[in-house]
Amino acid sequence: MMMSDKRTGRVVALLASVMLVTPDLGRAGTKTAKPMQPSTVFNAEKRKKTKHDIGQHLSYSMYSSFRYQGEHNRRRDEGIDDRTEEYALYLGFVGRADLGRGVIAFGHAELDTRSKSTQDRRYDLATQWRTKEAFVSFKVGAQARITVGRMRFSDPHKWVADLAVDGVHYGHKGKQQVTEFAVFRGTGDVTASYLMAHHGRVMEQNRYGVLALLENDSPDTRAHLAGYANVFVSKKVSYELNLSAVIGDAANGKNAGFGIDVRSIRKFGTNDLNPQMMFGFAAGTEGYRQSGLHSNKTYNRGQTQVHRYGYAFQPELTNLVVGSLAVGVRPSRKLSVDLGVHAYAQFSKSTTGPSARFHGATNGNSAFLGTEVSLVGAWRPGKKTKVEFGVGHFNPGPAYIDQTPATRVYLRMTATF
């Protein structure tokens, strides 16, 4: 059975009710502030946690997740009322071995079984095995490590890197600064090779750094230089800044491009719901191209990751301007919900639409691409369980030839054991 408007309405109502039918949740109390640490792109000692010990040197965890995803009108410009539903079951295993003399072996793998159907066919059940991380890390000094294998790289804001890669990484981390170098290649659909250098620092309540990537995606070669900063003005007000330049084989035949992303979170009062507001602005020129390693996700100080530029639309930042506003509540440390609005426009009017989850041709007569409203949240009923949900509705603007709205609904439930 395909996703209908009635079903979408029921899902939205169910997700919204999570906030209201949880009277036993502990209130979001205050935590003792930990000293701010410099952010790493990769830290072998801080991976996905293991829950069970086998002797003194081995530990492991397992988890299972169920995921539902429904999408409506993702295929644009074809005159088809397309609907897609996907159900997936994941079984994951995490293992760690402390081999002595500072040597760590770590693995994270996942078995993925899914069923997919569209408006006109149902696909066969598909199963695949994914190795998410598998590496050996060697301590080469009091504060330094060399790691070899498959690692997940993630910069502090997931704006430049948030992907599993295969390669070699060196990191030196002190109390107030970190320096990293790596040579690697992407995994999955990302086939480019990279050289990386990263330096980050902490000063009082501010965190900042620079990250450089040299990318070879034959026959193209380009350099990415990014800077980031986190500024905590107070416990209630914080700012996040990302700047980036790409030089070489940039986007749309250009030799260079520039991007910026600015966000601010403001907490309000002492209400039991702990409300907060997020303001965001991002822009990328015609030549700007993100690294290919990015995910454009963030946490907004919540329990789950959210897509910076919209839950349904999820555009790349090439030739794009995005304005975002989100209102969220944090009634406890177990629950977070955010209602967001995004507005999109082309940096320069073009007949080529942005690379996004919902593709579509643009007419070149208008720059305004449209708006999205999204509801995203997560609830942790217990220490070993988590429910994540999201609903996004994209309404195209006059820049799109196809004016059909599009919708995405997502639900994931995870148990760790």
C-alpha cells in the first residue's frame, strides 16, 4: 500500500503527540559544564560505544533498527504522481580490542535488509553488508596516534566532512589544540582521493579551526579551504560560522567558488519546555562545490541530527542561497523536537536546478526556488532505545517548471543490546 495524504496526516499527528504523551520524562536539568575540547575530524579513542566486556581487552555491542521512509513527487518534470515507500531492518555489530601498548582495533558493521515499492511496482527484498569502520590505531606519543583502515571522518559541523573513508590518519591532540593529517579515498559513491590537513584550537568558550583538502576526482583536481568557529556568548546564546573556498575544477565550469554558513541558537527563559530558536543563513556562488564528503547535518543541541537546508529538499550549496528559522523544545534530556522553515533561491538565475533530493528543471526567469516546512525530533524512552522522526514538505517557487509539491516522511526506531 502506498503512502497517502491520510497516512501522512496520521504519521504527523503521531509524531506530534510524542511531545504531549510523555509526562514521566525527566525535566531537562542543568549539567555540570565540561571543559571545552578542540574538535577532531577523527579520534580513534572515541568511536561508537561498546556495552559488554569480554575479559579485559575485548568489548562489543549490538543494535537493531527499523526504518520507514515515504516520499511523494520526488521525480519531477515527468508528469507522474510518483510515490515511494521503503522499509528497512538493520542489525549492527560494534567491536573493540585493546591490544596493549596503546594499540586499538575497532570495527563497526551493519546488515541491511530492505523492501521498496513505488506507485507501479514492488521490488524484491534486498540485503547488503556494510563495513562502516574497520581500523587499527597505534599510539605514537603521549598525545598522538596513527590510524590505518576505514574510518569515519566528521568535521565539527559536518559541513566539509561526514563520511567513511579508507586511508591513513595522523592526529595530535592536546588540551587546547589539535593537528591532523590524512591521505584517503572516499567510499561508496565517492571515488575521489584526498589529502587533508586540519588544525583546531580552543580559547575560553570559543572553538575554531581551519581544514584544507586537496581532491583528485580524475580528471578533475580541486582544493578546498574551510574555516569554522563556535562562539558561546552565554549559556543561552551561541553562534556557528563556516567559510569555504574551492579552487581549481570548481562547479559550472568556474575556476573558483565561495560558500558561507552562519547559524545562531538562542534559548529562552526557564520554561519547562526549554524553548529555543535557531536562525540560519547559507550561500554558495555558481562555482562553489562542496567536498563530496559532507552531509550538511547538524544537531541544533538536540537528540538527533537535522539537515541544515531542509529535511525533504536537502540541496547542495552550489549556486544557492538558503534562509532558515527553527523553533525547538527540549523538555528533557530524552526528547527534542524542532519545527523549521527554509526558503531557497538561486545565487544567479539559471536553467539548471540545484542538486537536491528532489530534482527538477528551472526556467531561468526567477531565482526563487521555493520553501520547505519540516518537523524533526527524537525521543529516548530508555538508555538503550531511541525513536527518530521527521516530516518535510517542499513547495516549489516560480523558478521551477514543475510546480508540484513534494513530501518526505521518516521514522526510525533503534534498540541497543
